[in-house]
Amino acid sequence: MYISDSGIVNVTTSPNIAIIKYWGKINIQEPINPSISFTLSECKTETSIAYQLCKSEKADRQFIFQNERNTHFEQKLIKYLDSLTVFLPWLPDFNLKVTSKNNFPHSSGIASSASGFSAIAKAIADIHEKVSGKDLSVEDISNMARLGSGSACRSIENGWNVWGKNNILQKGNQHYAININSYIHPIFTSICDSVLIVKQHEKKVSSSIGHQLMTNHPYKEGRIRQAHQNMEYLLKALEKGDIKNFLEIAEEEALSLHGLMLSSNPGYTLLVSNSLAIIKKIREFRLSNQIDIGFTIDAGPNIHVLYFEKDSDIVLNFIQSELFSLCNNLAIHDHIQFD
Ligand code: DP6
């Protein structure tokens, strides 16, 4: 009945960092505004899934993360796989054992859910090909990743990806990300991201709660307008190689995201005093040295320093001499994966 009854598939994916932020959902896991991100290169998730035709009534699901069984995530995985059964009717007939590893620390300011779910979606697509003999499109795989974690849909293809309907890119879609590498000016194929790990602990308020708080947020409409406007400006900057505008938009988006958290009901902040001290130093350094450097921030206190390969020596020096004391000497130096 199936072309293959058992086997194992292995995939590797990378997290992504958003420059225009996805914050707030509508319908089933659709974004309230479009977002743009690039995938990282050194940070990786490696996932393998062993599949086997099930002899008993109920298929078994196991999840092993960093060599340990994670029964908490297994519950999430079961729900996730159930949500995919409409596209992949073979799923309930197979036992699946998912083994996953990240080469970057948990709660490091790099969203592991994006690389985690993009890897699971890719591996499931590989199994689909083996058991049914049919390929899935990148759009289908991105859509499957989105159902696990919204930002994961932007980690199926490398480089720059856009998710969400917008007025600039006709192909923009609520269900999957589209790759925009062919529009990108060469300077933006050499972007670097050094994540300064100001604080490593589990976040006090999860992103799921943050997304929910956008539903009745007093600034929701303004935020949606801002994201669409920034999409237009950012796509122009990415095409023209306009670094100055790029950095301005990246910082505005990061601070708006954290402003939305502060002004939600209940309000909260994930930033700590060292996050703000680092931002101040980056801005002062840019002004006095005329270096193309800026920052973005994910849903956490850690600062992503953005710069370009051409300036990496001077920026890495600056990070070491001026910023390391504000992040316990903890940093992950990464750059875009563009191919
Ligand atoms: C701040 O994709 O982690 O990183 O869809 O609930 O899994 P879920 O949320 P998630 O949210 C990411 C939010 C963000 C911005 C972004 O990556 O665009």
C-alpha cells in the first residue's frame, strides 16, 4: 500500500532573524502583518525522523531533544502532526521518532522554534516522498512549518524571505513565505548578526502570549500600518543597497516590537538595563565612527548587532572592547546563509 514502510530521514535547517517583525495573529496561525527575515548560517538544527508502519491501533510519537526525551514537546508534536493529517493522510499509520539537536544554546535570543519546526516540516516532506512517491512544493513545506510556528515558514529557503500578504509583492501569502533573494543588492548578501547574550534565562512572557495580547491592543491598527509602510521602505532599501535606511527600519521595528509589549494589557518588558546600554553604545559608535552598524531584537533581552562583512574586523573589535562587559562575554557571531 505504501512505497516505503520504514526508514529514516535527516535534515538540517537554520533559524532566521526578522527585520520586519511578525507580532499578532489572525485565523489559524496567520500573521496580522507581513514580515521579512534572513536565515542564519552557523546556527543549525539537525533533525532526523525514523518512521515505521504502525502495527497497533494508535501510532507512537517520540521526541528526543539534545539527547533527552521531551514528553512536554511530544504533546505539542502530536497536535501538530494531527493538524497535518488533512494534507498527509498516511501520518496516522506511521510511528514517528523525532530526534533533534541545536548547535546553539536554548534561550540565547535565537528563536529555536523557527529552525525546529522548519526542520520537522522538511523531514515530514521527505518521508511523504518516500511513502507516497510524491513531492511537496516549497510552498507546501513552508505552510506546514507555519502551522508549527509562524516564523518557521521563513526558514525553509535560505536568505531573505517574506511572509504575509502585502501591497508590494503580489506573491506575498498568508500561508507560506516567498523567497526574495533575486531582488537583493549584493551588500545585503554579506550581512552579519552577532547576538549578544545579555540574559539566558527562560522568558517571563512567551511569544504565544505576546501574539495574543495584540488582539485587543490599543495600537494594533497603527502597528499594522507601520509594518506595511516599513515593508515598502525595506524592500526598496534591500534592492538598492541602501544601508542607512535598512538600519533605521531594523531599529524602528525592534523598538516597536518592545514598545508593543510595554503598552499591551497587561504590559511587560523583556528588555533589561544592559539591553538598553548596548543599544546606546551601538548608536554612539555609529555616529562617531561612521560605521554601518545597527541592531535588531527578537522577543527577548538579547541584542542582535547587525553589520556587514566589509566592516567585520572593526565591529568585532568594538564588540569585544565595549560591549562584552554588558553581556558576560557571551556572544554568537553569525551571518546570513545566502545561496
Ligand atoms: C518576535 O514564530 O515564535 O520572533 O507562531 O506562536 O510560534 P508562534 O510565534 P513565533 O513568533 C516570532 C515573533 C518574533 C518576530 C518574528 O520572528 O517575526
